[in-house]
Amino acid sequence: MNKFKWVVSGDIDGFFGLFVDNLIQLLVLIALLSGLCGFPMHFIYKSILPGIGISLLIGNLFYSYQSYKLSLKESREDVTALPYGVNTVSLFAFIFFIIFPIYKSTGDYQMAWKVGLAASFLSGLIELGGAFIAEKIRRVTPRAALLSTLAGIAMTFISMDFILKTFQNPLVAFLPFGIILLQYFGKVVFPFRIPGGLVSVLAGTALAWLSGFWGKPMMDISNLSKSVDHFGFFLPVFSIREIFSIFGSENLGLYASIIIPMGIFNVIGSLQNIESAEAVGDKYNTRDSLAVNGIGTIIGSFVGSPFPTTIYIGHPGWKALGARSGYSVLNGTFMTIVCLFGLMGVLQALIPIEAGMAIVLWIGIIIGSQAFESSPSHHSPAAVVGLLPSLAGWGVLLVTGVFSLLNGNLETSMQETGIMILPFSMNGLISLSQGFLLTSMIWASVCVFIIEKDFLKAFYWSLAAGVFASIGVIHSYSLKGNAVLNNFTFPAFTEFSIAYAILALLFLLSFIFYNRKK
């Protein structure tokens, strides 16, 4: 008989990993909103963080309960809850391409916040609507196509970000990473069975506080005393009126090219994460999982959060840690307490990112390897193809970030010079990056069906790609300063739509001649 336990030892490691991941998101969010977008710290702590905390609590509790029900249904104890948190890519997209441009043009951070709320609300509606069609998409998409897209995100937005931070501060970051590798690759058990995640965080924190003995100190004790300035109890700010005050505003329409793709991005990304969970044995209901994902984002926007939440990448990693349902409850509860009571300042002053990012880096590595381990081995070339659009998406984020940092103008530079980056042009990089989740799925699926000599399905996928290209969902873009925006057209014969049509014709002819030979 299955004796379900809400918390097991692996949940402690899972909690530290997911908590550190969420903590990093909030640290980045606070830094960008205050430093780039002019948001006062008191506004962030009183109006935004409580809303994020509520949305995190709702999703984490649901996915924990969902794993409990699956555990009872299948009479097994090793069911792991789907991870849930603020969407990393949406966070950067909303700040750099919506909130910051609005603040820069109006000088009004509250207007930027309101547009962000409306954008997040609409993104949540798209996620909720997508819940009712996502399962059909999943049935016709090869596993290698779904998982390789996640692997691309893991290798870029997660692994590369954190490995660079690791090598930026090796004296602090190498030891925590080594501890994680010992426990989860080498299966080393630490004395008294202390979780490796906890050991890693403690070791990294200690090294950061001791860093002054060998160089410039990373931590400052005075920041701890300053952090209490944000203590308090902050109830969520009901923001429904602010959301609907933006509808009809040209600001919202101007950024529809960000809102719509990011909503679709969240649906597809969450769908791929559900597939990732099933690949390691946890089969969750697609519609319910995606619906609550959208509801969490909508409720978050109603209580002040301008950032969509999502089913997180990393389920196989948390499962490998031994996490089950408890890590999700612990994370949701603790993050909500942190957000409601203004504790982010204390955590920021006490724990350096380097102390916990080794766990998240390991999660990225596990997800990257899953695309090859959980797909048929002869589909590996297709999985590699599926990685490439994500690399382009990350590359564009780096380039636009550098231009913003240097007060440059990407739009003007491309008009004047075309910008050559090594052997390729910026145009090619941006074209591949636009709609990269969908592009990754399409090309990996085409490659899988070519490997299987199912040329008719390759024809259908190429035809679908042509339709997406013709309405600007993939590849098409326009520049506004340093913002890369989707350029929606309906319909239009672009060079990409024509190219996909030619490709589809090639596969159709291949199907005809191959079957004739049979």
C-alpha cells in the first residue's frame, strides 16, 4: 500500500534548488526595475512582490496536490510535483521590451507597471485558452522535438548564465558546484546525510563572507542592517482597475507583438515541461496543468504582479534530487512569506547568488541531457537541430543587452551598417531567434520525420511553418531602438513563407517517389 509522505529528505534539496531559482529571479527583477526602470524600492516591495508571492503560492500548492493525487492513483511514492515560478524569458522580455520602453518614453513608472499588468493578464488568458488545445499539439509532436527545445533553453538561459557566473567568481562558486557534482553525479552521501543542496548553499555563503581575506569582499555587513528598512507586512494590491484602465491605450497595442508571442511561448514551454515530466515517469493531465498555469498568471496580475508565471523547466532534475510533493509546498509557502513580509532585502544581503546557483546549473545540465537520453538514439541529430534556435534567442538577448548598456541603438546601427557579427549578419541571428520555441519544434519535428522516412509528415510541418511565417509568428521582426519586436502581418508572402513552401514541395515529392519505389 502506498504510504504517501508530504515531505521526504529529497524535498529539502528540491526546496533549496527551486527556492534559489525563484530567489535569483526576484533579485534580478528588483535590480532591473529599480536600476533600469525607475521603480522606487518601496513600490517594488509593497505593490509587486506581494502579488508575485500570491501567484507562486497558488501554483505551487496546486501542483503539489496534483502530484499527491497521481501518487494515490498509481500507488507509488516517487511522484514529483511540477516546478512552478516566474517565467525567466518573460521576465526579461517584459522588462526590456515593455516596461523599460514605456518608462523611458513617459518617465512614469506607474504607467509602465500598469501596462506590464495588462500584458501579464493577456498572457495568462492565452495560457488558459491554450490549455484546451495543447494536448492535441503534444500528440502530433515527436518527443525529441519537445525535449530539444527545453534542452536549448537549459543550455542557454540557465546553464550558460550560471556557468559564466561560476567562472566569474571561481573562489566562491567552484566549491558549491563541486559539492553538487559529488552528490548528484557521484552519489556521494555527506556526513549525517545532510542534503547536498544545503551543504552547497552553506559552503558558498561562508566563502562569500570570507572573500575579503583574499581579495575584494563580496558581502558587506552594513547591508544587513539596511535590509530591515523593508520589513513589514504588505497585503497584495488589488489591481484590476489598473489593468482595465490600459485597454484601448496605444501603449498596449504597441506591445501586442511582445504579449502574444510570449503567451504562446508560455503555452508551448509549459507543454514541453509536461512532456519532460512524462519522460521520467510522471504523467500529468495536460489541460489541468496548463489551465492552472494560466490562472496563476491572471491572479498574479490582479494583485500587482506584471510578470507571468509558468510551469518551470527542470522536473527531471528535481526528481533526480529525490524531491516529491513537499518541495513545492515548501517553496510556495516560503517565497510567499518572503514577499509579503519584505524579507527579500535580508536574503539578498545574507546569501550571495553564487552560493546557490550550482543547484540550478546542475538542473540545466540534466535537462540538456534529457533530450538525448529520453528520445530514441537515432533521433539525436534532430535533437541537436532543435537546440539551435534557442542559442540564437540567447545571442540576441546578449546583443540587445550590450547595446542598451552602452546607450547604443541597434535599429540605427543595422540600418547604417547591417552589423556583421563574425561570419554572419545580425539579421540572420534575429530571424532565427524570433519565435524560437516554435521554430525549434518545427525543425526538430521535420528532422525526426525525415529520419523515419515519413516525408508526408515532414511536408505537413513545413507547410505549417510557412503559415506561421506568413503571419509573422516566426522569423519576422521589426526594430524599435534596441527592442526586437515581432512584425505581425496577415497574411503576407515573405521570403520565409515562400522558402518553407518550397521545402514542403520537396518533401511532398520525396513522399511520392519514395512510395512509388515501394
